[in-house]
Amino acid sequence: MSKETWSEQDILDGLFETATNLPEEAIFIGRLGLRVTLQGLTSSKVDLIRERCTIRKTTKGQMSEKVDSELFNAALIKEATSKLEVVKKLSDGEKVVPLSGWDDARLVSRLKLSGGEEAVRRLLLAGELDAVGDKVLEISGFGVDIDDVKN
């Protein structure tokens, strides 16, 4: 049995490597034949997206804020998508057409959209938008139970 020796620097390098390699998970949206690989987002990215999607109103001197959840989920999905593919199931396997993301010219120009967030909103149904947005947050560590953090 060999004993591994880990220097303090090796341990710190491992920590920093883990912190920069964000978790990924692929999901398949059967209705569209889309395979979407989602990558976790840092808290600062989520905060920036939330800030951009917050609507502020002043009514009778009172400031109110509300997050546009549809826009928030679309922005989360666009930002978290690291790989996007259209998959056609065939009898002898599958045919895959890779896209460069939600901003892919073939999507945006064909549907006459302004960009990737609009493509997300146009292609996904309301429930799909919520479910995929929730998956992005889950991959990003939201909803992690404290017991999971302890272990």
C-alpha cells in the first residue's frame, strides 16, 4: 500500500481546479428533439441576470421590484447552454445537427428573432422554460440541502 503525499499547493490546486470546472448536465427536450448541455452558473452571473430582468416601478412614491420570470429563465438558459444540438432519431441511430448556441444564425434568421433569449422564449413552452430554468439553478447549486454541503 503506497502512501500518497499531498503538498499544501497540490491541495489548493485541486480546490481551484474544482472551482473553475463548473458542473454540466445534458437534458433532452423530446418535443423539439433538442439536446441541451447546461453548465452551472456562478452566483455573480445569476445576480447579473436577475438584476437585468428586474422591473422597477414607482407608484405613489413607493418603489416596487418584480423579476420578469419568463425573461429571467430565458436568460439563464441562454447563458448556461454550453452545447446545443438538434437530434433526429433514426431506425439505425440518430442524426445530430450541432448548433453554435441559441444565437445560431440558422435559428435566429429563420424565425426572424433578435437573439438567443428570444429564441429560447419562442421555442420552449412555458412549462419547459420553467423546468429548464429550474434545472440551471439546480446545477448551479441552488436548493442544495445543508446536509449535502456538510458531506
